[in-house]
Amino acid sequence: MEDELIIKECKRRNPVYQKMLLEKYSGYLKSAALNYLADEATIMDALQETWINIFNNMDTYEERGFFYPWAKKILLREVIKISKYEKAKIVFLDSVQVQSKVQDPNAEKILELEEAMKMVEKIPSPGREIFKMFVINGLSHKEIADVMNIKPSTSRVHLTNARKYMKEVLTISPSKHIKA
């Protein structure tokens, strides 16, 4: 069914269509939440609050674009609230768990990804969150500014600082060489 009709009925607070919208987009929103939140309970809390806000603010949704980016902005606001007020641990992705002893042909890539995720987690906040929103989620500085209630220029500064930090971490200086 088309989003237009579903959203139109959700604006009328039709519970059948609200359920349809929730079922259609919950998986996508949960995947986005996994990029920031560590445990299942916190993710479910964020999703619940997100859906409450979506349905309470459905009248403000302007059908100029797609529904998912609008819903994702609401989710990101919830993630930020959780991280600020409940001191929830924000993570890049859950660590990769090996399911069996069989050598995975992608094991080296997985190891590199795990190392990269650990480095991203060491970026000081709020640069870490802005780095994730910009690089991983593809949000613009304007969108990040809206979510975090900052100026787009502030978002750019934090992203620049996060990139500098990553560059420093990835660069091996002569003083860091191990002597044989």
C-alpha cells in the first residue's frame, strides 16, 4: 500500500493504518538505532518513544519527500536524549560475534571493521555522534544541526575535529615505531 494513503489515515489517527506504518518502518528504524545504542532494551525504549512522537506529530509531517528520513530524524533525537539524560553507552555497531570455528573468508575484513569501530568509539563526543550521522547515516550538516539543536557550522567544526582525530590515530609517527 502506498505511503501517501497510510500517512493520510495516520493523520486521522486510524489505528489500523498506524499499525501498518509501524510494521512497515520499525525494522528500518531499529537498524538505524543499532548504530548508536548498545543494548536491546535501550533500543526498544528509543523505538517506542520514537513511534509515540511520530504519531503525536504526524500533523507536522509535510509530504514533500519520503517518510523514512523524517522518522529517522525523530529517532536520532531520541537517541541523543537517551545518551544525554540516561548516560546510555553509544556504540558504533555491536561487536561481531564468531558463530563457529570455521575460518571465515572475510575474517580479515571483519577484523579491520572491528578495529575501525573501536577507533570511532574513541572520538570525543559530540564529534563521535556527528561523525556517525554524517559518514554512516549520510545526514547533511543541516539535518545534523536540526537533530542536535546546533548550527550547521558547529556540525562542520565537530566533523573536522573528528576527522583530524581519526587521522592522528591512523598515522604512525616516527616516535611510535617499535625498536627491534
